[in-house]
Amino acid sequence: MKVYYDDAADAIYIELNNVEPDGVIESDNGINLDTDSEGRIVGIEILNASKKIDLSSLLTYSFEVKKKVV
């Protein structure tokens, strides 16, 4: 996963994997989901990001795995 922030556009893009997006599910609240050819989410775009989330949280990550992934 990679996270990109464009301060000129005030947009965050969260790339979930290296798959090229084939489509997009747009919402009226400025959060768009990029999908692959099978409809799986491969990326998340957040427009007007600084108004929606604390940008400093982009540098802090934690996760909990409840199911064995590998």
C-alpha cells in the first residue's frame, strides 16, 4: 500500500496494490474508489482531504490482523 498527498489539489490517493485501475466509483462527497476489471477496489481518492481527515495521521499507521493472512 502507498499513500500519496498532492497539496496543490488537496487530494490523497491510497494505492492498495499495483493493479492499474479499470473503473471508478464516484461519490458526491469527494471520495472515489478505483476498481479493477473484476470490480475489486484498488485505490481510494479523497478530495479536499485536509477538510476530511487530519493529514498528520497519514504518517502514523497501525493495524491489527484478526485472520492469518499468509
